[in-house]
Amino acid sequence: MPACKENCPKFKTMCGGQALIEGIMMRGPEKEAVVVRKPDGELEVKVEPLKLVKTRHPWLGVPFLRGPVNFVDSMVHGVKALMYSAEFYPEDEDSPAEPSKLDQWLDKHLSSEKAMGVVVTLSVVLGLGFSILLFFILPTLLTGLLTRWVKSRLGLSLIEGLVRMAIFVLYIILMSQMKDMKRVFRYHGAEHQTIFCYENGLPLTVENVRKMPRHHPRCGTSFLFVIMAVAIVVHAVIGVGWNNTWLRLAVRLLSLPVIVSITYEINRFVGRHDNWLTRVLTAPGLWLQNWTTQRPDDSMIEVGIRALTEVLPEEKGADAW
């Protein structure tokens, strides 16, 4: 967790990224870059103009509407980047797996672009479905077993929230122990350290980036943890069906867009300010980054530097948060 005063950012950039398989995706105000370290050691770089939903539909960029829209949009771009990085690292290079029936059907009936769109859509839907099942449906069902003994709506909501957070933290810790994820989390650390170096106004060199902290307050891990906290408050306020497990579950699912909207606005507030309140709000997420980020090696830092350099705007300060 960054505690050194010399590492406090001089300004805050809207540039952000995501760790990939042996690579990093960075998004700037105008461009998106994916940089992957290929098996031969060379860097594969793909840069594309950033296409935001609010550019085509400005009304979707207004406060409290933009949260769910940007959340799904980020997931779509993240899945695309992850699939792109995975292409350079097949599971078994010696004996490539035979295409599945779904892959064969997609190749036969759809163009490569449409087939990719279907795969990305399925991945996003399955990813969201798994997250909702694990972090919302399961805690609600488990807490429903306590309605015979817990008669307080606030008490039940609090217990459910604590169960949800416990599942989330356990999931993060277990993920961090997986061999492949350890390397992804090291690239996550490289992404954070590179952004910290840039925000401090230092030249983007391996030596400078290596000195930076790996815990960043504007991380997706913090965003997800705040979602869990906001859910406790929202569910406590919405008292419909609190003593009926299935009705309560329906209310939980319907309230998800509201929770994401509130969390997104909190995240923007935290990103723009630095005071005791924002430090309290980011503290749990920074603590969780002990597992979701690891110290990168120099080759990983080089990937982070290249990815960030590709998306920086030509006009200095145009990316200021």
C-alpha cells in the first residue's frame, strides 16, 4: 500500500488498463492499446481508436445512466483484449486442440468478425452470470436459511452483505494462488506502477517504474469491493420481501443496475479527489490488491510502458482526470 509521500501522484490521469495473458491493455482518452509479450520475446502491439458508447448515444453518458453502460462496455473490451492475448499462447502448442462444435458452427455460418462478436457476447454474459450467481444469488440463498432466527431487516441485510464480502475475498485469495493468475497479477502490478510513474511526472523508464507502489486507488478491485459495500446499504433501504428468500432474491437482481450506477459515481468522485473520505473508501480495495497485484519483472514493466505510451494524448494534460 503506497505510504511514501514521494509516490503521491502529482496529477491523476484518466488512462487505465487491464492485465492480460503475458500482456497489458491500456485505454486513454482517444486510443486503446494491447501489448503482448510473444513467446519469442518480441512485443506485439495493437492500437485502435477508442469507440465509446456515449459518443454514439450522448444520453447514455449522463450521471447514473453511464455506470452500467460503461461497466458492460469495459467488460466487452476487456474480454476482446484477453482473447487476443490468448491467441499467442495456445494451451498445448505441440498438439493444438480440435475446434469445438461451436467453433465449427460459427466458422461455417458466420464471418470471422460476426463469430468473434458472438464469442465475446457469450463470454460477457457467462462472466456476468457467474459473478451474479457467486456474489449475489448464493449469499441471498445462504442468508435465507437464517430468516427463522433473524427477524431484523437491517440485521439480515448486514449478514448477507458480510457473507457476500467473505465469498468475494476468498475468491480473490484463491485466484491469486493459481500459477497462471500469478503472472497475470504481476502484469497487473506493472500496469499500476507504470501509471503511478506517469502521474508523478517522471520519465517512463524501467528504473523509475520499478520504484513505484503497485497498489493504486483507482483499480477495478476497489470498484468491485465498493459494489459489495453499496449493495449492503441499498438492500437495507429496499425492504421489499426481506423475510421471503425468493422475493428478496428478485429484488436483489433488479437492484443491480442501481448499485452499479451509485458505485460508478463514487468511483469517479474518488478518482477526482484526495482527502480522508476518499482514503477511507479506497482502503479496502488497496488491501485486496495485496493479492490481485504482484511485483513485476523488468520485461513486464517494459510492456506496461509501451502500452501506456501508445495511448497518451498528443496534447499534454488532455488526459487529466
